[in-house]
Amino acid sequence: MSAVEDRALAPPELGDLFASEIRGESKLAAVAKQVLLTAGSAFLLLGIWEVLSRIDPAFWPQVILSKPTDIIPAFFKAITSGFVWENLWVTFQETIFGFAIGAAGGFLFGVLIAISRTFSRATYPIVILFQTTPRVALAPVFIAWFGFGMSSKVALAAAICFFPVLINTITGLAVVDENALLLMRSLKASKFQTFVHLRLLSAMPSIFAGLKSALTFALIGAVIAELLGSNEGMGQLIDAASFLLQMDDVFAYLMVLGLLGLALFLVVNLVEKKLVFWHSNWDEG
Amino acid sequence: MVKNQPEQRGGVLGRSAPARRANRRLDPAEVPRDGGTPLVAIEGVSKAFGARETGLVALQDVNLSITDGEFISLVGPSGCGKSTLLKIVSGLLPASRGQVTLGGERIVSPRRDIGMMFQTATLFPWRTVKRNIMLPFDIARDKRTDREARVAEVIQLTGLDGFENNYPRELSGGMQQRVALCRLLVSNPRLMLLDEPFGALDEFTRERLNVELARISELERKTTIFVTHNITEAVFLSDRVVVMGTRPGRVLDIVDIELPRPRRAGVIATHEYSDRVGDVRRALGLV
Ligand SMILES: Nc1ncnc2c1ncn2[C@@H]1O[C@H](COP(=O)(O)OP(=O)(O)OP(=O)(O)O)[C@@H](O)[C@H]1O
Ligand SMILES: [Mg+2]
């Protein structure tokens, strides 16, 4: 925290400068550094992979391992072909719907557990029990219930999303500054006012941490369910390609999925920065 | 002179308030309206925590009456129950025995005409300075039209102008406490309760804020109970310093501070000031 004690010395707009001032570098330089370093390590990794895949074709079966110089063309082929986009769209929708349902459910459940002792006593032990069972194992169940279409994928994505949001909502709402609560009491704030003006907002960073992992989990859930039984989606493409030992395509599809995951994560990150702008790591990316 | 007058009700109650107030007021037209009936009366307040046998007696039989406009400090070692007493007066904590009244009315729960301030500024990081100061209005669902004007007024008073739209994290600790003070002043409470408000600040910032607090309290004539560990701070700000002792928490003595008002930083250099600091130290058993 910089001292703005002496207001004669501090113009009002000083606050805006603190973020970059503390980091000690310009925003552009920071971004450039990040991009260069990431690209550098990615290149290094691909280089090692390429070398390994060429060492001894007899020892490293090339068809199965595949190599970057084959994967990259396969990737470009994939992103220029319509059917990959169609399947990506399917996986995207499953992820988003699953995320929306699971996150909304987790949030509402978390709020109820946080505000009602009775509700908490009735449900929390069961919630913990469910949390400790691996939810991906539900995939066959959902496929049996909802069939090979999108709904079983949405269901698994939602089931996986639910818990990180729930747990983070509960902890976020539970950890509230004691003095802030005293302040609200001294102002004669109602329970509802304390919730809206204080608890919910102070829980936001924690809730967003939950949302971020939930979104990644939603994608994982959708793809796993696709792998196990589907007639469309990126998981199904990967399953089909690997069945035919077209490993270049498998890796290309994985890259597409990775980019989708990254894009989704960046969107949540952006929303978080806008909504939870006060949180301490807002300028750390 | 006050010390030599006979005490009207015995004990620490009913000290000669009008004399003190007259001393405090600058403008003769402002001299007492009510003949010195106490605004706040703390009567036989005790507080025990925990089970009766094993429990801890945080406060034992505290009596104190405070007139309108008076500035009172509570000093004493850690654990002597200063914060506990303040919470009881605020209505946040029930007393085990005894009662506190404000304007003759018993305090049983928090009231909007009592304002509190803590060692930490406790600002909401998602609200700007201005909106933090408006919090009491928002909670009271007070839609008065002069909200903005009142906020501007207290911002001016505490020297925060220019920072209305900054967020708390952009301010130093001292500035944050100014905002907390604004939030307290904005709803114009009858009684202000300050629990070591500058305790976490560095020496320089604290001295400066003390001078400002003295100025503001003289200007706004707010009845104030101020908790501090700092003896010189207490003497500088107060009309009376209540010296408390520990185990059990109780009032040991009350030292009248009849330094002239307005209190300016220069008062610290006077003999009278160091004499009163000496009185408080003696009462605390430090010399
Ligand atoms: N909620 C509580 N439950 C049990 N004991 C408490 C509680 N609050 C305070 N106490 C005890 O009461 C005593 C007085 O506490 P209090 O906080 O009022 O002291 P204080 O004078 O404000 O101390 P400090 O100067 O350190 O702030 C302490 O021994 C403390 O441990
Ligand atoms: Mg205390």
C-alpha cells in the first residue's frame, strides 16, 4: 500500500497508477515477457518430443507416439474442417450448460447451507459423502439414464461442477471479517442486508475460485461422457481416431480441446476481474 | 478546581460537568442547556465471561456518567475490559449486571444514534470512499435528499476531498481511518465510541490524526468515548481520562483534564499537560 497520507502531494488520480507502479514494469513489457517465455518453453517441449520420436523408429513406434511435425499439420487440418467445428460446438454447449446448471446449483445450495443451520444440518453430511466419491464414475449411470445424446454429458459436467462451487461458496460465506460483522450489527443491519452488503460480496473471490475450477471440470466431464458413449462431440472424435490409431488426429483434437479450455478459462478470468475488481490479485493475471 | 468540589452523588458519578463543559465550549452562547444531566450513565456495570465459577470477570461494578459533548478516554492495560465496556455501551454486548442509559433510555441493543469505530478501518473494498461513507444511510434505508451533501461535508471535514472515488486499497492506513471516521460522523450520532482507532498507525500519522480528531470533536461537539493504550493521546484529546485496572477489570481513577480548548499541538509542550500525563501514569501505577 502506498502512502497517500499527505493529500497535498497526492493528486486524486494517483490510485490508478499503483498497479503498474508496484509491479515495476509497464503492462506491455509484462505481456511480451509472458508470451515469449510461454512460447519458448512450448518450443522446447515440442523439440524434445520431436527428437525423441525420431531416435529409433523401431524402439518408439511412430504411429502410436506421433510427432509434432505431423501433429501441427493435422491440427490445421482439424481447425479448417467443418465437422471438427460442429463437434466442438457440441462439446462447447455441453460444457456451458453443464457448468451453468452445476454452478448455479452449487451456489444456491451453498447459500442455503450458509444461511440456514437446519438446512445445513440436514444436507451437509450427505454433501460431504458425495464429494468424496469420484463423480466421473457416474458417467455410465448418466448415459444409461439420459442416453447417448447431449443431456448425459450435460448431466456429468453439472455433477462435477457442483461441488467446487458449493464448497467455495460455503467457505467464502463463512469467512467474514469479524469487525465488519460488528459494524453491520452496530448499524442495525438486518440479516438480509448483512448478507447482501457484506457476506456475499466478501465471498466473491472464493466463489470465483470455485467457478474457475468448475469450468475446467465441466469440460472434463463433458469429454469423459463423450468418450464413454456418444455419437458426437470432441470426445467422440478422439475415441474414433484413436480406435483407428490416427494418433496425429488424436493429438490435434486434444490441442483443439486444450484451446477451448483455455478460452473458457480466460473468459471467466475476465469476468472475475470485472466483478471482483477489489480482490488483491486482480493485477496479477 | 473541579477536583476540589464536593462530589454530588458520590463515587465517580455526577462529577461537576457544567464547569468542564463551559471550559470546553469556545462560544459563550453555547454554554450548557440542560444543567449537566448526563447523556450517558453507566451504572454498576459488571461483565463476566464463561461459567460462573470458572468464568472471567472482565468488568466489575463500573460507574461513569458522561455529559453531552464530553470527550472521555478509557486507558488501561491490555485485558482490563476497555473494549468490553465499549461494546456494552454500544448495545452489542449485554452486561451481566447493571445498565447503561443514553438520554435516560436504557441501551439494550445497537442503536443508529451510537456510532462505532475500530482499530481496523473495516472499509468495504468493493465500495469507493464515498460509498463506504454512505453505508449507514444505505443500511438505514435513509433516502434523504441531502445524503450527498452530508457526505461531502464530512469528507471536507476530514480532509479527504479528492479521494471520493478511490477504493480503500488505494489509500494508506491513515487515510482509511479518516474514511472510517467519516462513516461514523455522517449519520450524526449522539454518541461516538472509538476503540483504539489509531492504534495500528505509525506515530506520525497518529499524532496528526489526533490533532484532527480534537479539531473535529470540538467542531461537531460529539460526546465521545475513546479507548487507547496511549496515555499522552488520551490526555491530549480528553476532558476526562478514565483509568482502568485489570483482574478484575475496573475503574481505578478518573483524571480531569482542564487544558484549554481548542486543543492545538502546542499544548503538548505545556507543564499542565505533562502534569496530567503524570497523574494518569500515577493512577495506572506506572510511577
Ligand atoms: N467474547 C469473550 N469471551 C470470553 N472472554 C472474553 C471475551 N471478550 C473479551 N474477553 C476477555 O475479557 C477481558 C477483557 O477484554 P477486552 O477486550 O475488553 O480488553 P481490552 O481492555 O480491550 O484489552 P486490549 O487493550 O488488549 O484491547 C480479557 O481478559 C478477554 O480475554
Ligand atoms: Mg480492546
